[in-house]
Amino acid sequence: MESSFQAMSFPTTLWTVVLDGAGGESARAGQALAQLCQAYWYPLYSFVRRRGHCPHDAEDLTQAFFTHLLEKTALEKVDPARGRFRTFLLAALKNFLANDWDQSQARKRGGGRAIVSFDQETAENRYRLEPSHAKTPERHFERQWALALLEQVLETLGGECLSEGNAELFAALKPVLTGQQVSYAEIAAKLRRTTGAIKVAVHRLRHRYRILIRARIGETVAPDDVEDELRHLLDAVGR
């Protein structure tokens, strides 16, 4: 794998944009908030499902929540002291569900409009594949958040490798990044490279992966909180 990786392909200040726009009229802040919601809709959907709602109602409630959240006045409730978009979003969702938003009100509130685009059938199929466990909805949300973030980073890294002509190498080495056991010798033989070259490629890939993870986390937390959030999310994946 060549070392000439692309620069980071996504902005690292989305949450900062939201915080800067809180309390004022900021179309840019609203767009940043919508972009963040689009990236992390599934942890919210799965949280609503874990709270006992059926698939159809979970979709309605999630879309209604986005409608509520993306109203201009919602930005005024953003508290910069909270630091993390994840924390703000879960607190906002729990508050939304706790108020007088029964299922019929949620459908009316959403008005049938898909505020954030997601396929409900795909979401439910994904939810059904998750193992049954006794995790609280909150812990389940944090784990799904971390998995969604890592999935996005892998997609970005795969895109970089594709543009550099290293798609085949990335496909072969991707399991290393997800913690699977692989044989460097077998990969080297398949790709007609030396084992040493594969080890160097793995080292570079892991290095870029870590950079992209920190950058992605930087979209949703204050700069001083990146390392702490990284530790928290890695812990959430392992729970």
C-alpha cells in the first residue's frame, strides 16, 4: 500500500458549527446538525426499539424526533458545556420520548415526511441480526453509536484505497482492522506480494485508520474530548 493517502475527506468541525450556531439563526448550523443526524440515525432507531416500540412506531418516532430536533428553535437548547453530540442527542431523544408524544402524535408531528433518509426495512433487518442481551437501551445506544462510527471510517478508508488503486489490498486486509485473525502469508500468496510487504501495508493501514477515527470523533466532540471519547467508544464496542 502506498503511503500517499489522501487528506481527511470529511469536515472535523460539524459539532463546533452546531455549537457556534446555537441560540441564533444559523442555516449552516442546521445543515451540520442534519448531517450528523443522517450519519447516526441507526443508533437512535435501535434505542427506540430497545425501549419496546414496534418497528413501524419506532420509525415514526425516530422521524418525528428528527423533525422536532431540526426545527430552528432546537438549536437554542444545545448546551456547549455538554461537550459531546452523542450525549446531547441521547438526552434530547429521551426527553422527546418522555414527554406527551404518544405514537399518534409522533405520526402527526412527522407529517409523513422523511426528515432523515433511511430505509426502515433495512434498519429492521439490521436490528434483528443484533444479539439478544440484557444491555440497557442506553448501553445499547452507545455500542451502536461506536459501531456506526467505525463503519463510516472503514467506508472512508475503503474509498481512499479505491482511489489509489488499492481496493483489492484493502479488501484483503480489512479483517485485520475489525479484529479478525488473518494469515499474512496466505494474503501475500494470493496477492503475489511478500509477507514483509503485507506487514508494512497493515502498519500503514492501521495508522491511517486511527487518524480517521480520531477525525471522525472530532466531528462530534470538543477538541479536548477526542481522546476520552475514543476510549469510551472502544470500551462500548467491547461491552
